[in-house]
Amino acid sequence: RCLPTGSRAAARSQLPVRIAAEQNLDEAYDLEGVSRAQRAFRYTSSGRYCPWHLGPRLVAAAAGIGAVTAKVCLVLATCKAADITTEQIGSTDDRTTNSMPYPKKTPETLEKVAKRFYAKSQFAATALAVFGTPSSSFCAILAIEIASFLMTLVRKGIIEARTYHILYAASLFIMFPVLVATLHSGDAVAEAATLRCLFVGALGIKYGFSKYTAWLVAIPAGYILADTLSMYANMKLFFAWPGMMWSASDTLRGFFQARQQS
């Protein structure tokens, strides 16, 4: 918010009092909102190098060396901005995923399965922002925004933690039919963009690198592998569907194993 010089000085003088008065749960979730806003910026900006009215073809086709370099820089810069924000005004322990409320007596193994699913989904959403069409990357914002709204409802006692996770997981899962629809849209450029997203997601999730190493490697490698291998094989049949089925089965297997152990 822009303020006149005098107002800014007054606001700075009152800052310690305001900070002391606002040390409560609402502040914690306001900081979470900053993090979510940063992710929303990354999701909507990293794939945008032309106006939306030009459609997905030009956006998806913009994947030359210069564009890929720009995408890597934008994602890494956003990650760094999130780290700086957390260091300065956030918490290194109570992060968006690990500070989520869970129903009482939820087994630790089940929490780990849920967190792994959320982490995979967040990584995939960023991969969609990097190479996806405008509509597919924009769909990821639903989960980002609905999570903050649902958290407010939980804090006010309107819904339970169980309802929070059901609705949040559903908002993440909706990206699966979006991927399938785009993958079989008949638009060669949109299909190629989706394959790049899947390759980037697979490379980043599979090997468990740090987020900086993962994006630095996955974005250019995913672009090169997707475009190169597509010239020699049907990647929808031999990679896209097996990869999506593995991801879904990995989550379901972990869920049922956790339920059996509880």
C-alpha cells in the first residue's frame, strides 16, 4: 500500500506496537497468505510471455533456450523470495504444509502420506506454470486460494480439519482431468506442453533434490527429454499414462498402508 512520506514515518514509529499486538494465529495465517501469493505469482507468470487472448499455442510454443532460461530464473527467484520472506517474518517450522491441522488421533504415517501428496501436487502445479497452457496453469490457483479460505473456516470452527483435507485434496486432484483433457485435446502444441510438464514433474519429484537443484535440472532436462523422445515414441502411451498411474497408485498405496498400520 502506497502512503505519503509523513504517513509512512508515522506507520514506522507505530510498527513495534502493532507487531506486539498482532502476535496471534491470525498473523501466522497472514504470513501463510504471503507465501501463497508468491506461489500464485509463480504459477501465473512463469508461463506467460504473451497476452492471454493469443491463446495457448503461442505460450506453449515459447520454449526456446531463452524462454527456458527465463523460466528457470523466474522460478528460482520466486523460491528465493519465499525463503527470504520466511526468514524475515515467517517461521521455519510452521510452514504451509506441515502446519496444516489434522483430525485428532491421526496416525503419523497417514500425515506423511498426505504431506507427500500435497508436495507432489505443488511441484506439479509449478511444472504446469512453467510449460503448461494458460488454462491448465491457472487451474492450480484454485487449490492455493481455497486452502486459505478453508483454513479460516477451520479456525472459526465452521468446518472440521477432516473437511479441510477432503476439499483441499479434491481441489488438487482436479488437475488430473485437466491434464488428461489437454493431453488428448488434439492440439499438438498443447499436448507437447503437457508432456514437458509431466517430464519436469517426474524429474523433480523422483530424485528428491533440494528445490533449487530440482528446478535448475528439471526444467531444461524435462524440455529436452520431452521434445527429443517424442520424435521416436508415443510418449502419451509409454510415459504420460504410466507416470500418472504410478503417481496415483503411489498415493493410494501409501494411504492404505497407513490405514492398516493405524
